[in-house]
Amino acid sequence: MAMNWTKQAIIFALREKGITAAELARQNGLSRFTVYGAMERPSPKVQSLISDALGIPRQKIWPQFYDSKGERTGLINAARAA
């Protein structure tokens, strides 16, 4: 099973695109802590903002949270439930 990107990898990728998490938060009327939290926990709205800023589909960044079509997966998947 594919693993989600780490928080550090996402921050690095954003910086490569010339934006910080704090700037992304400010541009969208969010707290920077909301953006940082969405890097590790499911938050479809904020994760869409991050993926749009990176130009990468959210299912590539968080494959454990989204299926191949970008739809949110269940809270418990078979690998974790076993």
C-alpha cells in the first residue's frame, strides 16, 4: 500500500513552488495550523488547496485517504482493520 507524503515532504514541495504553508493559509482565510494539520490528517477542503498549489492530485499526496479517482476512502481500511 502506498504511503502518504510526510509533512516535511509537503512543506518542501510547497517551498519549491514558491509558497509557504502560512501564505497558503492566509490566501484562503485559514489558520496556518489548519494547513499544517491537513498535511497529516484527513481534511478534504484543505488538502485540495494544497494539491492545487502543488499541481499534484491529492490522491498522489495522500493515497491512504483518497482512492484512485480522488474520492475520500473510509475511515478504516482493510489493512488497518486486520
